[in-house]
Amino acid sequence: MLKVMAAAVAAFGVLAGSAVADTYPSRPITLVVPFSAGGPTDTVSRLVAEAMGKDLGQQIVIENVGGAGGTLGAGRVAKSDPDGYTLLLHHIGMATSVPLYRKLPYDTLNAFEYVGLVTEVPMTIVGRGSLEPTDLKSLIDYVKTNKDTVTYANAGVGSASHLCGLLFMSRLETPLTTVPYKGAGPAMTDLVGGQVDFICDQTTNTTSQIRAGKIKAYAATVKERLASLPDIPTAAEAGLPDFNLTVWHGMYAPKGTSPEIVAKLTAALQKALKDPNVVKRFADLGTTPSTEAEATPDALKAKLVSEIERWTPVIKAAGVYAD
Amino acid sequence: MDIVTELFSNLSLGFGTAALPVNIGFCFLGVLLGTLIGVLPGIGPTATIAMLLPITFNFEPATSLIMLAGIYYGAQYGGSTTAILINLPGESSSAVTAIDGYQMARQGRAGPALATAALGSFFAGSVATILIALFAPPLTEIALKFGPAEYFSLMMLGLVASVALASGSVLKALGMVVIGLLLGLVGSDVNTGAQRFTMGFLELADGLNFVALAVGVFGIAEILRNLENESDREVMVKKVTNLWPSKEDFKAMIAPTLRGTALGSVLGILPGGGAVLSSFAAYTVEKRISKTPERFGKGAIEGVAAPESANNAGAQTSFIPMLTLGIPANPVMALMIGAMIIQGIQPGPNVATEKPELFWGLIASMWIGNLMLVLLNLPLIGLWVRLLTVPYTMLFPAIVAFCCIGVYSVNSNAFDLYAVAAFGLLGYVLVKLDCEPAPLLLGFVLGPMLEENLRRAMTISRGDPTVFVTRPLSATLLLIAVAVLVITFLPAVRAKRDEVFQEEA
């Protein structure tokens, strides 16, 4: 009897679900971006949202819910109705907030459904224009010999540049003086002005300054050379193997969103990532859209799990917390 | 000669772009929107530009940037309107305008105050535009010389000078600065990420919201004060004397406008905090050099002309680091950079050479936009002044509603609304204690930057405090700060100040 009832309930659920999914989306969708407007994540989100909206036949409206390293926005989505009308686009911070925050307002691995990976933005190790070393090997030697005077800038606790710095120092086994800034913009200003020595940051922030010759580029933290900056060697080529680091972005929905709706979103995301306009604009940002195989729920989940495992020991060893 | 010919060819290229009918149209739309959101308390240009960003996807890059820029400097014009009429600054830069502008309005001189603000802004905007066209690249190089040590010294100077903002007791003004500094401490420590005074609220991790604080201590507090006693409520319309500044007014505003423009242009270039400081600094300078400093805080026209010119000049020159380096001086500039990226333009040092029609078109459009703004705002003065005749049973709830919408729109966060309520109460208490909120606001804005740059400078110098006096720029700024301190407390000056107060008493 129970089995029958359960089956009936399940069947009803599937029916109701598919009925909803058939008409989904029937009104505009909100995509929460947990950072302020105008930043790299916001830009990526707006480009993808516009293309996905065209495919789904409904506008996707960006809502910037900034603050606390993206955890406020993620928390908002975690508590939203799982009806497919509130989505989240978050970056690597989704994984690093697990060790960085002792009191996260949501359970990262159990509060979301996964739509897919969106893009992996490469990072570059760059130094002020007047820094002596000309390649990564000599930079490493220089950093080791001058470890008491060299300064490494970052864009604040938990930022991509902070994480890259932690990884760099742990690989070199050389602790350095870190100069934190409120955001990538001010950090880049001081690097261009020669106030600090070097930083490792996303291509979105560094490409134009590298091209203009205002700063020195030492390496890109990816496996293959960047199409947008082909002269810069990969970290492995430059003598730092396995130093791969990207600011990956993924799209999420609240836990309990029906699989049909998630499937629709994944399909729309995959289509959007092939849109020529999106591909071109991403290239301008120095990045490429995720492939169809990466823009899937499974790939995003695997990425999130592996990145939590990767960063937790590094961050714990550094003893930093963001709360 | 070459420079001049080059400038003319560049400017003609720019005006060629800016004068296209579509660009003129969107420039007008931008400044109109900017004026409107500037007038609506709490809704700032950052939120508006963020909301309009997606619409600009389908425009030409130049058109989109021209409109977004128009919103930004249009808001500088509009922002002074509420500051003057109802003591409600929407942005830090118009907080200073409220001090004397609102007093002018209470004396029935809202018209001249608004006209002064519009004319001063237009003049400053025009000068700053020429400055950008002529000197953008060399000015950027100077701005880059400002490291953490220089910023610290500049903020010190700003704080020392801020006491001059007070029209009453120096002690109370100092107290307000300190409370402002303390409020500025709330949030995550930049160096360690440790939470300070957040009391477990993640919403406070990025600090208190400036708009919530300003709207609360200025606007809500003023409304509360007006609600106190029905017979005391101010009906300003009775006393509106004239809409246009008199000959004496014009004479009195010329020099402050020039000084304000110069100060604003210089400080606006500095990324981070420069533009904020400019209106405070301009006001302080005017009060210092005035023969009758006691009129300040009681409706001095110089106290409107100087900061309004300064903030508009600063708003304009804050485009310089963005245009020449691709570095944002404030959140609005960050959005402009976002707009460029979405348009497929990589902001940075190469924009001027790779996209000259965009670069010069934007600059030329700034002047056109400023002209539109002054033509738009002067006839509107009569309308704004009539707004004051709206019965307060309607006006006050409307103001509160707009404030709440504006504050909520910044971060889509209800927590900020509770903050408005709390600061409204605080502001009311301060009014009752005769404490002025302007120094508090300055402390709040400068405090975090002061701390951040102090610690950054000390980190880079590895704990050596002499860095502040061995770097020439920093040492000069500190010297000026000391000089200001000495002048403030020199016996002769103090005697004069006391005398002034006795006269009042």
C-alpha cells in the first residue's frame, strides 16, 4: 500500500514537475551575482544571461547582491524558492569560502543544484614595470634572495590574487610581505605606480596593462598559452610545473529545483556559451567559454568538490579566516 | 604649437562623434536621468548605471559611454538640489552643500542657492573637460606618484581641516569626527579579514553603508526634527524672495567658484577618495580665507559655490585615470569599465590611440552634456522651489519612501533600511545636542582610507614610520596639516574666533 502511495506521489510529482517544466520559464528569471556591478564576474554573468535569455524566451535579470566575499548572495539563493526563477552565478569563492568562513549561512555541498561550468578565467603572474627579473625563474630567485623586502599585492582576503599568492608562497616555501587592497582596481593602480612589486591576478584585470607595457608579465597559470597573450609562457614552461590556477565560474540553482528545469537551464547555458558574441566578448576578457562537456551539472559538481579539497589545506595552513 | 593643433584636431574628431544626432539624444537622456536620480534622495548614479547597463548592450560603444557618463555628472547637478531644498545629500560630495545651501533655503533663498550650484557646476565642468583634453596623460603620471604614504598624509590633512566644517564648537566638531572614524571601523579588517563590530551580522562585513548613514543622519533626522512641534514646522515658501542670484551674489560666487574648480580638478584625479575630499576641501578653504567666517553654516553663498564647483570638477577629472589607465577611481568608474568590456573595448592605456573617436567623443560629450545640464536646470529652479509648497503630510512620507527605495537598491539588502532608521535616530539626537553631522560623515569616509593607507605604507616600509616624512610629497602634505593645526590653535586666531562667537551670543 505504502509502495503504491509512494509511487503515486512520485508519479504526481513527476507530472507536476514536467507540467511546470513545460511552461518554464513563464516570467523573467533573476540571476544573482554575489559581487558588485561592473566587476569581472558581473561582466561574465551579463554576457551569459543575455544569450541564455534569448534562448529561453524570457529575460534574465541580474541582481547584484554583493558583500562578504560572495557569501551573502549565495546565501540568498540557497534560501530562495527552488522554482527555477532564482539562480546564482558564483566563482571559485564558492569553494574557498568553505575553509575561509567558520560560519557560512548555508551548506555549500547540499544547498544547491548544479547547472554547469561557465568559464575558467586564467591568471597571470605580473610585476611592476621596473622590477629587475625578466622571466619567472629569475623572479623566483629574486623573490627568494630578497624575501625581506619584496612585496606581494592582493585584492583582499579570499580574492583570487590572495589565493594565488598563498599557493605561490607555499610552492616556494618562502613567506612574503603581503599588501592587501580593497579590490583588484586599487591593487593594480599601485602596481602600475610601482608601489608594490608583484601580483598574480585574473587576465580580466591584467591584460590591458600587460599589452600597454605598463607591467611585466612572467607566466600564465594555465596548461596552454593564452590566445589573447601568446607571448607569455605557461607556468610550466617558465619553470613552475603544476601551477595551474583558474578563477572558474559556475551556475547554480537552489536545492530542490526540478531536474527538468535544471536540464533546460543547462541546455540554454551550453547554447549561450557557443553564441558568437559571447565567445568574442569572452576572448576580449582573455578567457574562453567552458566546453559543452564542462557546462554540465556533473562537471560543475566535480569541480566544486575537488576545489574544496584542494584549497582547504592551503588556506588552513595559512591560518586565514574571512570572518 | 604642435600640441595646440593636435588638440584641435582631436577635439574636432571628438565633437564630430559627440554631435551625431543619436549621441546628442542619448547624452540628453543621460543627463536628464542623472538629474532625476540626483534629485531623488538615496538613489545614486551607481545603482542607476548598474540597472541601465544591460540596455546599452545594443548601442554603439561611444553612445553607451556618453549616456552613462551623462548620468554620472548629471547626478552631481541633481544631488545638490535635495541637499539645498530638504537638507538631504544623496552623495558624500553634496553633504557639504547641504550645510549652507539648506540654510539659504530656510532664509527663502533656495532659488539663488540652486542657481549658484548650477552655474558653478557648469563652469567647473567646462574647465575640467578642457583639462582632461589637454593634460590627461601627464596628470595620470602625477596621480600614480601617490602611494600609500601620500594618501595617508592627504587623509590626515583632510581630517585636520574637517574641523573647520563646523560652524559651532570646535570640541563638538572633533567629537563628531571621532564618532565618524569609529563608525568607519565597522566591517572586515582589510589586512586579516577579522570582523570588527559586526556583531555576527554578515551584512556588516563590508562596513556600514554610506548612503544609509547619510540619508539617516541628514534626511531622516531633519524630518524628525520638523515633526516635533506642529507650529514650529518650517514652511519655507512664505519667504521665497527671488529665484535668481542678485548682483552681489554673483560677485560673491566668482572667486569661490574658481578656487573650487581648481581644487576639485586636482583632487578628482587621485584614484580613491580624491573626489570625495574635493568638496570638503573647497569648503574648508573658503571658510579659512573668508573675512567673515562666522557667516558659514548660516547661508553663505560661498559655501555653496565652492563645494559645488569642486565636486563637479572632481567628478569630471575622475574620468582621467579611467580613460588613460583603465583604473577606476570610484564605483561609477568601475561600472564604466564594465560597460567598455561588455562593448568589447579593453579599457586601458591604449584606448586613446586605438579608439580615438570614442575617447575624444566622450570628452567632447562632457562639455555638451554640461551645457545641456545648465540649460535644463536653470528653468527647473522655479519648479523645485515650488516643490517646497507641497504640504509636509505628503512631502515627508514621499521623501522617506524614496530614501528607502534608494538605499535598498544599492545592495538589495533590507538590513540597510534598519541602518537608515537607526541613523535617523542618531541624527536626531545629534541635532538636539547641537552637533553637526558633516564632520561625522567626513570622519566616516576618511577613517577607513586613513587606516588602510597607514597600515599599507607601514607594511611596505616594513614598519619604518619615517616613510611619511622622507617621501617629499607626503612630507609636504603633512607640513600643510601641521600649519592648519597651528593656525587653528594660534592664540591670535583663537581670540578672533572667540570674539566671533561672543558677537553671536
